[in-house]
Amino acid sequence: EWIVKLASGSWIQVWTLFWEDPQLALHKDFLTGYTALHWIAKHGDLRALQDLVSGAKKAGIVLDVNVRSSCG
């Protein structure tokens, strides 16, 4: 559900799921290897990126901006 919401850019639903389980920010899409950072960058949504980084920091999650997808 998390990956589907990210892929479609459904940010309100993404944040709801994130606050239920902040570790989702580190999960990879099993097909593409994309993380939340990849999907947000793909959508080009600066506000969503800022919200994710801020929320992750508050939750004690370290996001890796160098994480690779399945395509490298």
C-alpha cells in the first residue's frame, strides 16, 4: 500500500502511513528498488521531500540520499 501511494503521489495517504510506521521511509519497492526518496524525486515535489526529511528526522530515521534503485 505504501509503495502504491508513493508511486501515485497520494501524499496525504503517504503521511498517514508514515506516521503509523516511520520505518516505511526506508522500504524499497520490490520491482524498482525505489524508496520514498526516489518516488518523491520522480514526482518533483519539493514540499513532499521537505516533509519527508523533516518527519524522518523527528522519528529518528536516517535517510540515505545515495541509496540505489534496482537500475542503479
